[in-house]
Amino acid sequence: MILQTLITAIFFTYFMAWLTPRFGLVDSPGGRKDHQGDIPLAGGIAIFLTVAVCGWQLHIPLYTPQLILVATIPFLVGVVDDRVHIHAGWRLVIHYGCGLVMATFGGVAIYNVGKLLTFGDISLLLLSAPLTALSVAGLCNAYNMIDGIDGLAASLVAIPLLVLLALAGAAGHPMASVLVLLLIPLGVFLCLNLGPNKPWLPKVFLGDAGSVTLGFMLTASLVYFSQGDQAVIKPVTALWLVTVPLMDMLATMLRRVKRGLSPMEPDKSHLHHILMRMGLGPRQTLLLMLGYAAGCAVLGLALETMPESFSLLVYHLVFFCHCGFVIKAQRIGGAVRRRLGKPLLSE
């Protein structure tokens, strides 16, 4: 399985790196984008095709034909959005609709959120499908919004997948192989995305098709491994595994509203933008944010021994601190740069 998935991922990644520029699927510098030259938006397409083909050939459960069929919708919307911009509101509606279908036709749904109120498990009943859909729409957009520097979105997907793989493997979970199917093409993509951009290792980007599809697949994985008798994490722990993209999305939207802007209006107010304005380089920013994400994951796992209501309370405290940092980012960034003796930067 591993060898077949690896070969398939390498083939699709290199093939799409060659093919996508011929259809205009490239990311060009300009505006908020300061990379060099046109970069193929091949990574997301390669990852989706690898998961779809290998999942079908190897008959791997969870990523069933039904779920892959549902995932095809946000994937295709992302491909179109990479070529011709689709309004953010319409994308959000489509992602929410896909979440509803995933909870019904796809067979993966949140039906229990644990003992968040201390008096017993909270069953969602009729709220199961709407909450699942909200989770899908939220994470699809969170990973799409945080995809701003090389390796960030894909690495932030890899961290929770690796945590789930370790826990599922240790528990002897029959679905652990599902996670390998997604991690292998992610690893191949990161080798090219973070590589030297040479003919033998060309740089590729995820594109909206990739970030949205990864958000969808990760949501399905988190839901599956946090529900039922064979769950490997508590539902509240799933929040800790996606802390950085989720908090970044919510805090950024709050900051935009505070400044009188649309919450969906793109700008440079994300956490990685803030850190780079403070003087960090792209790789330093990447490592710092991955350390932040890994630390939150470890904290969430440590809190599994505590009541779920306490874990949720700590999560809200972290979110409050995160929002405070983002909202006061310009003042904090200016103070840091003055201390370092660097010139101040405008947003």
C-alpha cells in the first residue's frame, strides 16, 4: 500500500506540475503575492487524485466512493476558483452544502460532542448534520485562508493527521491506514513546495483546490476518529488539533470587522503576515507556527485526562489570548521591531 501510494503521488505531482500551466492554473506574483515567477497550482490536484485513485484501488474504508464523490465538489470548486475567482460567499455556501451531504450520504457525522457541560454526553440528534456541515465549511475556509507561505497549510494538516495516526496505530484501530493514504501525497507535495525549485524538483503550490480539499478530508478524519466506540480522541480534542488555522481564521475575521472591513475581505492580517512584519523570515515563521500548532496539540492531548468542560475552558482562554495578539498586532510588531533596531513596516 505505502509503495503504491508513494509512486502514484509522485507521478501525479510531477505530471500536474507539467500539465497545469498549460491550462492557466498558475499562481502569478503581484498584489499580496510576492513569490518569484509563475508557480503551478498542481499540489492540490495531485493530492486529491492520489487519494481518490489509491482509495478506490486499495478499497480503503472511510475514504469510500461516496465520500470521495462528495469531496469532488469542493475540489472542483477550488479548481475553478484557482482559474476564475468565485465569490467567497458562494464558496462558503457550497462547502456548507457539502458538509450536509457528508453527514448524510457520506456517512461521516458528528453525533456526540462529549461531556462539555459536565453532566453527561451531549447527543446532537437533529443538530448532527448542521454542526457537521459547519465544521466542514469552517475548516475548508480556515485552511484556505492560512495558505499564505510555503508549506504552512499542508504542514498544519499533517500535524493532526500524524497525531491521529500515532493514536490509531497504538490502539490497533482498523482505519489507521486511511491516514497514511493522505499523509504520503502530503509529504511528496511538501518536498516540492519547500524545495529549491529546480527542473528535477519544481516548486508547486496547493492552490484553493488543495487547501479546501485538505480541509474537507481532515474534517472527515477528525469526525470519524472522535466519534463512536473506537474513537481515539475526545471531540473537544479535535479542536486542539486544528487550533492554529481555526483561531487564525476567527481572529483575522474579528480584526477585519473591528476595522470596518468585510470579514471575508483578503488582506495581510493573518498570523504569518504579522510574524513576518515583526522581522521573521518565511521559514522562521513556518517553524514558529508549526511549533505553536504542535504545542496546542500536545496540550489538548494532555487535557484528555481532565473533564472535557475544563479542556474547552482552556481552549477559550487560548483563543482570547490569540485574538488579543492579532488585534494588537501592529502595536506589538512595532515594539518588537524597535527593540530589534529594525525599521517599522506598514500593513
